[in-house]
Amino acid sequence: MAKIIPADATRDAVLNGGRGGELETLGRLQDQLPDDYWVFHSVNWAKRNAKYTDLGEIDFVIINTSGRVLFIEQKNGALQEYPGSLIKEYQDGKRKDVAQQIYRSMNLVQDKFKTSSRGLDLQPSFLICLPDHQVKDINSVGMEAGNIVDRKKYDSIGKHVKRLIPLTEENSSRFNALLDFFSDVFELIPDIHAHLEAQQKQFKRTAGFLTEVLSNITITPYRLRVDAIAGCGKSLFATNFYENLIKDKKRPLMVCFNRSLAERLKARLNKDGYINTFHGLCSDFLENQGNPVDFSKVNEKGFWRDLLNQVTDSEIPEDWLFDHLIVDEGQDFEQDWYEILRFFLKKDAGVLWLQDSLQNLYRKEPVELPGFVGFECNKNYRSPRSVSKFIHRMLDIDFEYENDLDGLGVGLHAVSELEGQVSEVTGILKALKSQGFALADIAIISCKGSQSSVFSALDKIGKYQIKRFTGEYDSSGNQVYTEGDILFDSIFRFKGNQSPAVILVDIDKTESLSDRDRSVLFCGMTRATVRLDIISAA
């Protein structure tokens, strides 16, 4: 079986929802070639020397232990055959000559290899891969039949690779030069979009397990408490449950602890129900009853207690009564909050309570829920295997990691003083950007209160504007954030959310961790869906 680089771009990625066309080819190459062949997949090639401005893009580069090289250019879908050329036409009107495209890339790489390897010649072969197109007249398109694998030959692509770059006697010096060149001399940039798409599809496919199981539980009256680990699909089940209630002509009340999660769900889900935080619900209710809350006094002592007292002293009208209550992040709720929520329920209304005891960051006593049926789940479908294995090893938290994708690993960064985190984060951002992450894919998360972080006083990190909570609230009680390119927030506001790349900051030495420290780190680490970076005190 051939070796694949990047290592996680294997056939498993095809099965779990990766970019279908090229990953299907990758699976065939991996199966049909022996382990003397190395396959570099889906990379951009950029010369490190600043004087070079030309770029080459190649779908596959294959080398073998005999020191031979093959470039593969793949084009999916239909192509147009013209005298002397084979053309791919795109929806935006662009047209690319397939042969010219691969010749250009080959010439670029050959020049760089010759410069970097003291005169060695790359001597590459090439192959045009057309999984969906059968060439009608090979003589017309101006290429040799042996350099094209069309739909008719696609199933046996490995055979054609071995024909073009056969294994003869081993040439270890040349092979090592090739391996070093393709690994180091050019910048190897994995296709981040394929990672993100594969991760998203993988989570939706596997996390549906929880929804399937819980949807078959019948309880009368409905009282279900689900204590399930981060990444198991609790929110997926909650949103599915919410939408099904509306289909059944029921009016659900969904209450979250985090405003950012509540706002995200509110934007996505049917408006026939009601979604908010607990305090947001209380504020909306009081305003509806003619008693608007003055959020300019939010930082005054006793503000939130007075708000709750106003609610308990009020009579709840019919239009504020709901058929079902859904609580997400229940580990952060307080006993009297649940008692107040019950005021908003009709007689015999159902209650679904979702929580994760491992993410009890505020160390609150569990809400007592007498008469509830309990269900526990220890399976994490969200975190990639590289992140899950790191969590298991560092925090000694026992859970089952069910995500087959490896992700892009965990980076550990130690600083002598926590103030030195800014320059470290600047370097990490540069690396993530070079890998293809968009700024919207990256979140910088403080494991302490954001206002006590060195980042809270910054407007920029490097050249990027920071988007962060100002500490202020608007007239509706919404948290006010600055305009910015990249999110900085605390884990206390960000939990319940996720991001492809997460940078955890403000972490003390990790030699001795309290239970609360472990909960905070666990919550932060499980926010990352592809890449995790951790900065801690040395």
C-alpha cells in the first residue's frame, strides 16, 4: 500500500465526506501501488526564496524508491476536445488547456529541483487523469495515449502509474533527495477546505447516533436528562428535537447558557418557537409586560437578582406559556433558574435537559431534577483523532473518540512570561494563514476571564484587527463586540461554539492541574475541529 502525504488525506477521508473526485483517486492509488511509492496529494507549491513569484499547482506527485517522479493532473467532469488540445471549461467562463497546465507546473518544479539539488535532473513523467471523460480521438488532442487515463482506464490507474515510473533497482540517494525536496524545499500546504468539509460531513454523519437513540425514547410526561460529553451531538439532537416539536404544532422554549450559542441557534431555527439565554428570556418577558430592563446598570450589585425577582413577582400570561422546555448547557444553570423556567410552561409540558458535567466551569451544584429519566453518552464525534488523543493523554479524561479524521494535530508553545503570548500568537496566525485557514476559521480563546488577559487591551495582533467583547451591553441586553478580523474571547463565552482552528491562551504551568483547570482546558480543547494550538507558561 502506497504511503500518503499528508498522512490524513487517506481513503478514510473519502468515506467520511472529503472532496470526492481527487480523494477517490487517492484511495485507488493507495490501494493499487506498493509501499515503494509515495503519493503527495493536493498541495500548492511555492518557492521560499522571495525573488520567486511564480506558483505551481499539482494534484498529485508520486515518487518511488527507484528515484522516479510522476506528476498527475486530474480534471473531473466533461472536457472539450479540440485539434491539438484538451480543454476544461468552468462555470465562470474560464478555459484551461490541461496539457499546458501540467507542462507549466512541471517546468517550475524542475527548475527549482535542479537549483536545490546541486544539478540533479528531476526527469518527471506525467499523467492526465480524467475519471468522467472518455477521449474520443487521442490523435486529435495532441497527447500520447500512454499519458492519459480516461474513464475507461480509471479503475486501473495504479497499473498505468507503475508503467510510467516502474520499480527497478533501488536508488536511495536520489529517492531521499526527492523526498527531502518535496517535503521541505517547497512549502507543503494541505487543502484546508477539504479538511473542513470532511470534518463537517463526518460529524453530521456520526453524531446522528445520539439523535437516533434519544428520538426512540418514549416518556410520559416527557422528562429526560442527557449528560453527554463535548462533541457527542447534544446540540444537534436539541435542534432536531426543537424542529420536530414545531412540526407537531407544539411551541418549544429553548434556553441556553451562552448568548453566542443562543444567537446562532436563533438565526438557524424556526421562528415559531422561542430561543434565548435564561436572562435574555427574563428581559424579553419584562419588556413585553411594560417593564423594560435598564442594562446601563448591568454592572451594579444585585442587578441580575432584581431582574429575577421582577419575573417571579409577575403573572405569566397565556402567550408566554410553552409546550416544551429544552435546556442546553444545563451544568451551568442554577436551581432557582429551573424553578423560574417552570413558570413559563403549560401543564404537563415536556422537559429536555442537556448537560456535560465535565464542562462545569463555574463549579455549580447540579440542578435537582426529580422524576427525570437519565441518559449518559461518552462518545466524542467532533474532535479529530489527533486532538482527542492529546486530550486523553494530557488531561487523563476517559472518553471514546469516534472521529476517524486525524485533523492537523496539536501545537504546544511555552512562553517564559504570559505577556510573551502576543508574539507567539502572531507566529501561529502566520502559520495557519499559510496553511490556508481563513481568519474566520480561527478563534483565540482565553482560559481565564478575557478582561484579565493581555489580549483584552489590544486592538490588533500583527496586522489583524481583533474582534472582542467590550464589556458593554446594548439596549436589548446583547453583548457588544468590536469590529475585527479575528475573534478573541474567553472560554466562558465561547463554550458551546466551535472553530476549525483554536488557539488557547492564558494557561498557567500544566504540571499540576486542579479539577477546574482540567474542565477549562477540556472545554477549550474540544472547541477545535481541525487544528489546536496551546500556549502555556514555561
